[in-house]
Amino acid sequence: MVITIEIRKMYRYPFERVVDMHLNKYPTPLEQDVRGIKTVEEKRDHVSGIVYRKRIAVCNNVLPSILRKLTVMDVDDVFLEEESWLDLKQKTMNIKSRCLTWTQFATLQEVSVFKESPANPNWTEFFQKGSVTVTGVGRLNRLFELFAQSFFSKGVQKSVQVMETILEQKFGHPCS
């Protein structure tokens, strides 16, 4: 079974500020499960100006103890990969993220887009679609799917809230 989550959000801040916050928001005390992010590759296409980045995030394992009874699930660190393509000319940033841990049991992927709002150039539209597919834990697949659906939904909402809070702390109240 594939579990999907979609979110749309309008940040009432200019594109450059929102993208900068996305790229620099972790680590933060507002989200203790993301312990750090390291850029492992960065390059700029000199013709298009697009900046490509590959980053690895180190996160806490948030699986409940019942799911961690499987030895393979009882790890401290969970690794996520994020690839992004930032186009400052077009004011868009496309992102693909995936979980690198437990790939033999599940696939977790997200596709996100930040872009300048056509309705107001001082605002930034955000769209994210994520999916989780659990395949490799036999009779426990459904239990993992239920956890993934709940965690994924809460995680997306928390990520948006963290962005809003950091933007407001750094730049004040949103633009109208």
C-alpha cells in the first residue's frame, strides 16, 4: 500500500528569504529530531545559473518501541537525502528527498517546490507531495504503514510550522 500526503502553503515572505530559511533552518531547538544537515555536493551550472545541492540529514529514530523490537529497526540514526535545484532567475527551487535508512523495508520520498507567487511577488508558494511504501516487514507492514501515515502527516505540519516560526523570528510579521 502507498501512503501519500500533499500540502500547499503560502508563505507571506519573499522567495529568497523562504529558500534561505529552508536551506539553513536545521539544526533548531524547534525540531529536535533533526540533529544536523551536511552538504555533500554543490555545483552551479554557469549557463543556467541553477545551483544543485545534495545534502544528508541525520535524524533521531522516532519509531515507537514496539516497532523497534525488530533489531534492524533499532538504530539511533536515520539518514535522509535531499537534492535541490535552485533557480534564482525563475525564482523556483525543486527538491527531491528520500530516506536512506531501511530501504529494504520501505520507500519514503518527497517532492517539494518553492516558487514566487504570481499573485504577489513578496509571497512564496510551497507544494509538497510525499509517499511511503512499506514492503519488507511481512505481517507488520500494516502496522508500519499506520505509523508512517500518522508520522508523515504530523511531520509535514511541523515542518511548515517551524518555517513560519523561524521566518517570523528573523524577519518579523509576514508581508501583506
